[in-house]
Amino acid sequence: MHNEVLTQTKVQHSGISDFGDPNRRQSVFRKIDIENLNGNIVELTLWDEMARHFEQADLQNMKQPIIIAVSSCHVNKYRDFQLSTTSATYYYLNPKISKAEESRDLCKAKHQDNPPLIICKFPHKDVQQEKMRNRFSLKTIMEQNPNSYKGTRFTIEATILDINTSRDWYYISCHKCNKAAVNQGENYICLDHGLQPGPFFRYKFKGYITDNTATAPLTFFTPAADKITGHSCAELVAKYTPSDPKKIPTEILKTQGTSAIFQARLNNVGNITDLTLDVFLRRTSSAASTTTTQLMQDPATTEKGKDQLIPEQQNKETPPPSHAITTERTKDQEEDNTSHTKSAKRALFQLPPDTPKKQKGD
């Protein structure tokens, strides 16, 4: 692949991951999702120095939507097509070429009313940072296309408004996967993993959450639901034996009114868009939930309820480091840096910055 321009209608990237034997040469890599105007997504894998320096790119403050041009990649196919960098690969964020500007104009026209979100796929080690990762209002999240955010965890601060009492609250699953186990006589069978050692009970109940911008359906699963109810699913099944899957236990109904920070994925169920709970971070007060929601919304918007909006992504530009990438720069930056332009060539062997140079005779 040579100098192909790809329109990135959203930015999703993973954290740096280690690869290889730690006692020998160890590489690092980072995965980036690139989406074109037709909604097709291809995964780009950056290795070593490119993976490290991509983290320094200030994507949030760059001109949106971000256009990426990648040169000299390997094309592989594992389930879907994937791009992998080579020693000759360079990538350019918001390059100053006509095709990039044309792609940006087309993307803006397509997403005029619903601009793409800046997404971070990797979890933060710091708990406080993790609570803010991919944090948006419910209204913003529910306006997105689930196909463009597959596997993305959104962070939401909301209140459990209601529990659906017309649906089952648990199911019997496989011990190795989350799929339902089929009852055959006295045995339970998983279509993927065969005969099961016994019934394994998992939560699966539905409810609704709200954050004063919108109300959305949320499906609660084990193990996140265990933290919310304070009980494992097996405990409640044993407590209410013989248990009725359609009779919601008091312990679940008591979660109504609970304000908390959730992490959930966006899904399509037929023609309905809903959320699936992945992580329950912590309980919050309803006052704190309301305050956070208001801070996320546009200060100029005074109308309450579902019609409130959050600010659009900023259009400021802050170029990432020049090493291995080229980004769009402002006119003033170009003038200031004209006299300081450096060659793109690098020495084959470089000393660490803090290493003193050897003197003659040493």
C-alpha cells in the first residue's frame, strides 16, 4: 500500500502493549481503528517508535475530523482486513494535501449534525483517569451508530430509574463462556464447549438509567451486576429456591434509584439501540450525578431534559511530535520553525540523552 489517504471519522486507539520474549528483544505496538466515509473500518498496527510517539499526539485538540495518510503498509486479513507498518511506513495526521481537505469536507457534510467522538480504547491504570475515559452524556451516546463503536466502553454517570419486571433476571450459562447452556435431561450442554459440570447462574436483567439528558435501556450482566446488587446470582437463586426467572428478587428491585458510574457498550438489538453493562465503577450521590451531567452540557443551553446538548468537539489544532509523523501546522508555527528545520534522517546508533560523551583517551 502506498500513500493512501484514509479518512478517520473517529479516532480509536489502544494502549501500548508488549510483544515478544522479555528476556530477549521486546517490541511494543498500538492498534488504531480507521474509518472511511462509507463506514468501513480497518485496523492499523503501529510498532515500536511509532507506537510510542502516537501517544503524544494531542488528538482532542486537533482539527476535526482527523485525516490520516499512511504509506508503505502490509495488508493482512484475520477476520477483517488489517494494516501493519513496515520499516518504510510513515503516517501523517491532517496532512496539507488537497485529497485530505476534500475528505474532511465530505466527512463534515456527512456528520454535520452528529460529529464523531474521540475514543480511547485502552483502560487507564489510574482509577480517577479511568472514570473519565470516553465519558459522555447518555444523549450523546445514544445518538451514535453502534457499528462505528464496536467494543468501545463508554463511561456514564447515571441513576437506575427502573427495573424491567417483565423479563427474566438470570439464565444458565456455560462455565467457560457467556453463552446460554441448553438443558438436556439432567445435563447442561454448551454448543461450543460441550457437557457442563452443572448449572452456572448468571445475571441478565434489564433496566433503564437516566442522567437528565436522556433515558436509555441497560442490560445488567454478571459480574458487574454482582457489585450493584451486593450478591452473586447463585446466592439469590439459592435463596429463592425454587426460583422463578420472571419474579424479580427484592435485592434487584432495591437498586432502583442508585446513582453510579457505569461503563457500558453500545449495541443494536433488532431496531433498538441499547447498552450492555461491562463495569460498575462506584456509587455516587444523585447530586453529584446531576452536577457532572450539567458540566458536560453546553452552558449556553438552558432547556432541561432530553433536548440538552453537550459541546461539540473543539477545533483547535495542536500538532503531535514531528518524529515519524507529519501534522497540520498553523502559519505562525511554520514561520517560527523555518530556521529550525531538522533532517528526517537519523543516526543508526543513538546514545540516550543523559549519556555523557566519551573524551579522547577514555
